[in-house]
Amino acid sequence: MGNKTKKTLRNCIIIVVLMFGFSFALVPLYDVLCKVTDLNGKVDISKPTGSTDMFDGLIQTDRVVTVEFDVTKNEQIAWKFKPEHIELKIHPGQVVTTTYYAKNLTNRTMTVQAIPSISPWVANRYFRKIKCFCFRPQTLAAGASENMLLQFVLDPSLPQSVKRLTLSYTIFDFDPKRENPHANEDD
């Protein structure tokens, strides 16, 4: 091989390695970006974000915000999962309790994890979950159902421009050992 060919081959290999490294680093970089900017409505579900008395006496009765409740589920998860209410009109500072209905439609015990997302993204930091089924994985036996509790409050410092927000939960199969989620189900 000539020097020109070797140089071109070396440059191509370097470019491929750099492209692979960049694509490998995209996920952690995106997570850092979301954490810093609250982009994409990502919510820390590892712990409660408030208590029932955190805004005691600060209920803004002269202001109403519409909270819409939404559900997205992976097509492979055979669960019925729906909010008790499609939307609620609430006052910032008011503690709200509602539920989501979940039913395992499979013939096996199944564990899922609900991941919340809030839009518009600016409302994310003002939505305080006090109690939430999303804090830990939820397990239901085959055919079992449950009303799962959600208690939250909107921080009264929510910008006045936010008159409506959407809380959306996406549920995922939490069993990492299971490769085919429908392997034991009847057709």
C-alpha cells in the first residue's frame, strides 16, 4: 500500500472510532443536559418532593390551573392503566389526591415502573409529588387490579403564564430477566 492509501485508511479508522465514541457518550450527555435544563420534563422519581404542609396557607384561590392526566404504555405491556380523572382544575398550593387504575391483564405476576413526564417543561420544577405510585415499581398478580395513589401540589410560585399542564405516565415492564413479555400468554 502506498503512503496516501495508508494515511486515508488511518484517517477513516480514526473517524469511525470517534463517531462510535460520540454515539456512546450521547446518552449520558443527554441525561446531564436534561438535569441541568429540566428539558423534556424529566422528573426525579427517587423520592417525594414535598409534604402536605409545605405550602400551608399559600393556596391561591384566585388562580386556577388545569392539570391533565395522560397515560402511555408500551404495546407489549398487557395492563389496563388509566387515570381516575382526565383533568382537574386546581389552585396552586392546594394538595390534590387522585388515583390511577391499574389491572394486570396477563396470566402471570408482573412488575412495572411508571415514569412521569410533565409539560410544558417549565412546570416540572413546580409540580411536587407528595405520594406517588411512581416512586417504586408496582407488582400485580395475574388478573389483579389496584387504584394507585397520587398526591401532589403545585408550587404557588408556578409562573402565571402556565394555565394548563399535562402529567403523563409511561409504564415499562420492570422485569429485566424477561426477554419476551408475551411468552406465557395465550394467543
